Amino acid sequence: MEPLMDMKYVLLIILSLLFTLGSADTYVTQFGTKADGKSDDSEAFTKAWNSACNSDNSITLQVPAGNYLLYPTTFGGPCKSKKITINLEGNLLASADINKVEDESWLRFENVEGLEINGGVLDGKGARYWLCKEDGGDCHVGAKSLVFNKCKNVRVNNLTSMNSKMFHIVLDESEGVRVYGLKVRAPANSLNTDGIHVEGSSDVLIIDANIQTGDDCISIGPGTHDMWVEQVTCGPGHGISIGSLGQYLDEPGVQNVTVKNVVFHGTTNGLRIKTWARKSNGFVKEIVFDGVVMNDVENPIIIDQNYCPHGQDCPDQISGVQISGVTYKNVTGTSTTEVAMTFDCSASNPCREIELEDVDLTYKYQKAQASCIYAEGTAAGVVTPPSCL
Ligand SMILES: *[C@@H]1O[C@H](CO)[C@@H](O)[C@H](O)[C@H]1NC(C)=O
Ligand SMILES: *[C@@H]1O[C@H](CO)[C@@H](O)[C@H](O)[C@H]1NC(C)=O
Ligand SMILES: *[C@@H]1O[C@H](CO)[C@@H](O)[C@H](O)[C@H]1NC(C)=O
């Protein structure tokens, strides 16, 4: 070879080496994934995560097209890397096995700050698990598909979650979470498959979601504040629920939640607030529901402070949770039951400052009814059924 040619090769090798080292892209395939939907890829994913997490740089973890079988896995922090992006082109599959005791979560991010997940499909393979529960079998604990625990600055874009064994997505004790373009799919009769469950979290934004599942579309638990939900379609399912709250005496409240431009299709509830009939210091305040369309919803607007399943563990039969400052604005559509609006509040802590503005709900083309117990508030604009506040 001529000396000049040699130099060219050497340069090329140096350049490509530099490129590889300097590149912030990591492929899970580098860690030995099989992506055949049958081999266990959990260990390879854990290794890929640890490598990304321990990096000094921002890292993009690439998950190419393919089917990756993953057993319950925790992606833990704190990480050295300030920003980890996971580009999911492939499908992540849970095990359908229900004979083994599983963890409570399938894919769990814990103590992670600065995370973005783009695209992808999570398949929780829940069918056998729901059947087992329906049959009252000894089915162990079922996993929630995607859990963020003690995480900060998280963004989830265009993710699809299907057939989760339990809840699809859980935000727990997390802060600064953005969920855009989420799709949730599970059958109407699948038990406990809430679309998104939020608790103990703040600064949460859920925009543009389509959630079809067997339980709550979005459920908002104790300690949630500063949350915004917009442009969401729910149904089938149980609707958007604040609660259940007040199961415990010392329980953080729910404050400053806005739900805007939401459509319900054939759900059991629309906008629900639900508390246990037990002593509690919990509260619900500064809640706004604005621009909501109900299509054949069983209980379009409902506050139920008398939750006491099987009449057990409710020694007082009166909820201590104080509900105040709840606005229902521009809520229209159809109810499949006569009572389209129910405010069944606590005798010891009546609901205060319930505001109705431009609410128009009908029942089979007839007038619907409203029912108030221990509820105070005001009505403005056209309100049908007529307010009972
Ligand atoms: C989500 O998907 C939509 C439609 O394919 C696309 O326009 C949008 O850019 C995606 N958003 C993100 C943040 O990736
Ligand atoms: C209420 O929450 C929104 C986010 O949904 C936030 O922008 C706003 O600042 C919060 N309001 C108060 C008074 O904290
Ligand atoms: C009422 O809500 C619907 C559905 O979100 C929306 O399309 C409409 O613009 C809203 N009307 C007003 C006056 O804000």
C-alpha cells in the first residue's frame, strides 16, 4: 500500500472511533437483546439502563423495532446523566404467566430526574390475570405496567399501553411530569386497569390522550396538586375520578386540578369525586372541570362521600374530607340514568362553593334530575337539570 493510502485508513479509523465514543446514542442491542418476543431481554435492558444512567452525558437509549420480553424491571436512579431519552420503536412485552408472584410494577422508574420516553408499545399481557381475578382465583398481585416513583422532570410522548394487568401508568410522589399523546387500550371488562393513576405528585400535565379501558380513565389520589388535564377522550371505562380519598385519618388533600376539553363515551361515570365514609383530615379544593361532553354516561357529574365497600371499615359512616371550590363549566351531553347530577356530600363537612355554569345534560331526550345532600354552591348561565344547590 502507498503511504498516502495508509494515512487515509488510519484517519478513517480514528474518525469512526471518535464518532462512536462521542455519540450519545446507546442501542439496547449492544447489550445482547434478542427481540424475538420469547427470550428474556430484562438483563440486557438493565445493563443498557445502568450504562446510560452512569454516563456523564445526555444519553439516548435506542430500542429498535422488535418484540422484547421483559420481566418486572426497575430502572433506578439517581443517575449521573442529567437527561436520558428512550426512543422506543419496539414493543415491550410482559410475561402472561400468572403462576409466579410478580412485583407490583412491571416497568418501574425510581428516583430518576430528567427522562423522556418517545413512542413505543407496552403490552402488559393481562388477559389471563383478569380472568383469574374474575373467577376469584388465587392470582397473586398483578403488576402496574409503567410506574414513575419519586421521579422528576419526566416526559412521555406518544406511548401506547395495552392490556395492563393492573393500572397502566402510575405517577407516584413525582414532580414535573408531562404526558403527551398517550393511548391506552384494554377491554371494558378488564378489572382495575386504570389508564393513569396519579398520587402524591405535583406539576402534572396530561395532554391529548385517548383512554379505552376497564376502570378509571384517570384517577387522582391523595396528595396530588397542580395538575392539568386537557384534550382527553375516555371510554369505555369508569371516567375521571378524584379519589378514592379519605381512607386514612391523616391524608394529604387534592388541590388545584383542572380538567379541560374532555369527551366521555359510554363510561359509568363522567366527573367523579369519591371519598370514604370515614374520619379523615383530607380535602379537595380548587378543582375546575371546563368543556366536557358526555355521550351516554351513567353518572355524568357525581360527588359521592359515602363510599363504604361491603359496609366494612367505615365506623363513622361520615366522611371527614372537606370538598370546596369545585367548578363545572360548559358540561353538556347525555346521561343514561335519570339523575345526571349527584352531590352526595358529608353531613359533618358539607360540600362548599360548588359552582355550576352552563351545564346541559339530558336523559333519553327528557329532563334529567339533580340530587343534592349537604351541598352548597351557586349556579350561573343555563343549568339543566336545574341546580339543586
Ligand atoms: C407524536 O406523534 C405525532 C403524530 O404521529 C407527531 O406529530 C408528534 O410529533 C409526536 N410527538 C412527539 C413529541 O414525538
Ligand atoms: C395550579 O396548577 C397549574 C398547573 O396545572 C399551575 O400552572 C398554577 O400555577 C397552579 N396554581 C397555583 C395557585 O399554584
Ligand atoms: C364548550 O366545550 C366544548 C367541548 O370541549 C367546546 O368545543 C366549546 O368550544 C366550549 N364552549 C365554550 C363557550 O367555551
